[in-house]
Amino acid sequence: MKNNQSERKKSSMPLRINRKSFLGVVSLIAQELIESISTKFKLKKPKEEEVLSNVRLKAEPNNPNSVLSIIDNYAYKKTFLMNIGDEKGLLLENAINESKANNILELGVYLGYSTIRILKNLDKNSKLTSIESNKRFAEIASEIINIAGLSEKHNLIIGKSNEVISTLKEKYDFIFIDHWKDLYLKDLKTLEENDLIENNAWIFADNVILFNLEDYLDYVRSSPKYKSKFIPAKREYSKSHPDGVEISIFKNEV
Ligand SMILES: C[S@@+](CC[C@H](N)C(=O)[O-])C[C@H]1O[C@@H](n2cnc3c(N)ncnc32)[C@H](O)[C@@H]1O
């Protein structure tokens, strides 16, 4: 695998946001502001509750694609949701299939969108453990995953990754990192220190361009323990704002 650093630019923008994505992020912040004012004054339910109501009302039970398309539709037509989205979601599904992983760890669940994309590709010998720190998001995700008919191979742990990781006992051969961006590198190192990463495991990190995750990228691209490649993509639910995912393969024998 080759390193591709061409999309990376040093950023002086607040929140370490990539310059090219700045306008997109400004529009997201405006949407979030409108959302929080509308919910504060009870003009509408929080968007996460609206997504759950939509899935309850409109999804075909036990049909993961029907659930995903209801969530995507909401994010494209109503307001932004911080799911991996449809374009990068397919990259995640391809990586799950190509890696042939059977013990997967996910950091950051939100409404269970990426969880469904992972679970729908697992064979009978594979399973997924997910960690989500927000209790209400975890409850919503759990119900949505259940409606999609995918709860059986799933273990959802409610808690902060830094507290949960040290309690994990098994090694993982695929780790999807998509929680708060300042925790990516710290949690990856904790996983290494706790010997929780299988040799040849795939580490799939979302939003590495949108949030200019330079420390994380420098680490996986320069450490002899990883062979790392970048896949460019657009930010979730955007046709123009750049983002991308980094896939790093772990070699514990180095
Ligand atoms: C970008 S969203 C996850 C989106 C999800 N992976 C998807 O694509 O559908 C990030 C989630 O990480 C959760 N989170 C943030 N910090 C966390 C932590 N330290 N441990 C576990 N979850 C965390 C947030 O509550 C939020 O739901």
C-alpha cells in the first residue's frame, strides 16, 4: 500500500478543519445551531428522535437496506447526520468484505448507521462489538439495529472508549474508528498497549481529511507497525466537500 498525502494541508482553521471543507463545515454549524434552537424552544423533536420515528414508521423490518435508505434520505433532505454516509459507507462495507474480518470493534455508533453497514456483511462466524458513550444515542441505535434484524451478532457497550478499551479481553481483526476526532490516536495506542489488535488487522479511520487528523495520519504512515493507504471521498451527505478514509494494516511482528 502507498501513502498518499496529497489531500493533506496544514490548517489554521478552528477545530483543525481542512481548508477546502471549511465552507461545508460552516454550513453544518449553521444547521446545528438551527437544530439546537428549534429543539430548545420545542419547535421540533431532536433530529435523532425524528430519525428513530421515521425508521419505526417507514422501514421494512429485517431489511437493512430499507433502514439505511430512510436514514440517508433524512440526512440529504432534512438535516445533516454525522453518519459515515452512503459513499464512505460503501468503502467500509468493501473493506469489511475484503479483510474477511471476523472480530470487529467499532468506536462511535451514533444512530447505528455504520453498525448496520458492518453487520449486514458479516457471515455466521463473525461478530461486532461497538462502543458508544451517549446513552440515548446507544438506545436509539439499539432499536434501529433491531428493526434492521441485525442484533444477533452485535454487542453494544455504553461507555467512554478510554474506560471501556482496557476492559476488553479479545483481539480484533478490524477496528472502525469514528468517534471524537481527538481520540483516534490516543485510543489506537491504548488498543496496541492492551494487545487487542490481531496481526494483519485492518484499522479503518473516517473523516481524516475533514478534521485534518495530522497526528493520527503521521503516526500510521510513519510507524513500521502499519502499512497505510488513503482513500479520497466526499464528506458524508456532500457532493463537493473533500474527506477520506485511512486504512492501515497492523503488523505486530515488526
Ligand atoms: C461520528 S459519530 C459516529 C457515527 C457512526 N460511526 C456512523 O457512521 O453511523 C461519533 C459518535 O461517537 C460517540 N463518541 C464520542 N466520544 C466517544 C468516546 N470516547 N467513546 C465512545 N463513543 C464516543 C458520539 O457520542 C457519537 O455518537
